[in-house]
Amino acid sequence: MEKPIIEEPIAGVSWRVVHNAKTKEFHDLVNAEGFHTLDMEDCSHPHRLAKVVDRPEYMFIVAKAARHDAKAGRLMFENIDIFINAKVLVTVVENTSPISERIVRRFSDKTVKPTPLNIGYAILDEIVDEYLLMLDTVGETVNALEASVVKHPSSATLQRIFSAKRSLIDFRRNAAAMREVVNALLRQQSIEKDHELLNYFRDLYGHTVQVIEFIETYRDLLSGALDIHLSAVANRTNEVMKVLTIYGTIALPLVVITGFYGMNVRLPFQDSPYAVWLVFAIMAIFAFAVLEYFRKKEWF
């Protein structure tokens, strides 16, 4: 069954969830509530960072929810737009976002009164909690890359490292913007007056800071994995060059001997029926001598 454009998930609370910001129903709702046209237009543009716009009658919040795209193998970010004041809450979400269902379950036990401000906090808290879950996925990816660069350094591993670093850069940009959103909300009068809600927002701010610290840690680990990868490739190249150098050094006196006996002049042992075996013996002695010299020098 197709979802309606506008839902009211919790009875008795003026909270409406809009699933499409480009419909006439949403435009009528914006006009009825007196929301600013610029805020309505922002809801139709997905590529924006999180922010807070403080209007005289309400606050407009752009939040960024994270999800892991298993097919693409990277983090994706979706907008959740929030119009909020002490009496009204309107959220604009993408059809794939399950945020409203999670909020309904969160308030189902009735231990906390579902007011617009409490629901607004719960939405932001769910988003930041999802960040922490995404960090677990990022941590598993980083650990796998660290193991891969040591055992099997390859161009595919290098591409995975660069892709993970790009995802972390995008993650940090969105998480930092969310931190500034929460910081701005801490200074709002409607929140400052409610000391219990203020404590919750302070805790949420601490979580956003923690998210950014984890992201920085994983970025450092990826930079270390990149250095390990480059070192492993260089070491493998050095090993190959060492082996080739040993082979070339062993072959050098053999080439000289065979080239010497390839000359069209009178040479020692050329009339002997054992000449071939004598030459082979000399070549074997030279090869063994070179190998023994390398062994004593501990070059292999």
C-alpha cells in the first residue's frame, strides 16, 4: 500500500511527516503554517549540509541521516528537514527513510511526553546514533584493509583505501555540520528554558563530538594503511630486484665463459673429448662460488 504524502504518526501531537516536498499538499501545508518560502525550497534540494535557520515563529533544521549502501559499498546521506516550534513539528523525509517508524516506537511506552521539541530531539538523537552504528561498519572496513595491505597489497586494495578515505571525508563534513546544528540548538531560548531537554541536547552534542573523533581516528588508520601498502609494494619490488640481481650475477661469469668458447680461435681443451664436461664443471664452480659469497654476506 502506497504511503500518503502527509502522515500524522502519533495521535494527539501536531507532528506531520511529509514524504514528498514537491507536491501540492506540502505547499498547502507550508502556506497554512506560515513557513518561509526559502525553507520550502531548501526541502527540494538534496545536496546541502546540515544547518539551522532561526525564524521568529519557528526553527528550520536540515539534518543529514546516514545509511550504508551495500551495493555501492559506501556511506550515503539523506536529508531530513524539520520545521519546529513549541507547538508544531513538520518533518520532510525521503521515502526510504525509516526515521518516523523508529520515533513512534521510541515514544510507544509513554515514559516521555511526545511534544514537538521532544520529538525533534529524538529525531536528531536517532540520526547521531545511526552515525555511531555506521562507524562500526567503517571500523570493520578499516580493519579488513589493514589486514589486506599486509598480506596481499594490490592495486584493488589501493582503490579500496582511496574509496574509504573519500567516504570518511564526506562523513566528517556531514558530522561536523550536525555538530554545529546541535551547538546552535543549545543556545535556543525554547530549549534553554527546559533544563531537562537542555541536558539531553548537551549529551547529544557530546555524541557528535565523539563521532568526529572516531572519524579522525579512522582517517589516521587509513593513512597508516596507505603508507603500509606503499612500503609493502616497495619491499616486494626490492625483493624481486634482489632475486633478479642474484640471477644476473650468477649468469654473468657463465655468459663470459660460453662467450669465450664461442670464439673461432684455438682454445684450451677444445680437442679433448671431455671439453664440454670440463666447461660445465668450471661454470658450476663459478656459480657455487657466487652463491656462497652472497650467503656469507647475508644478502639472501
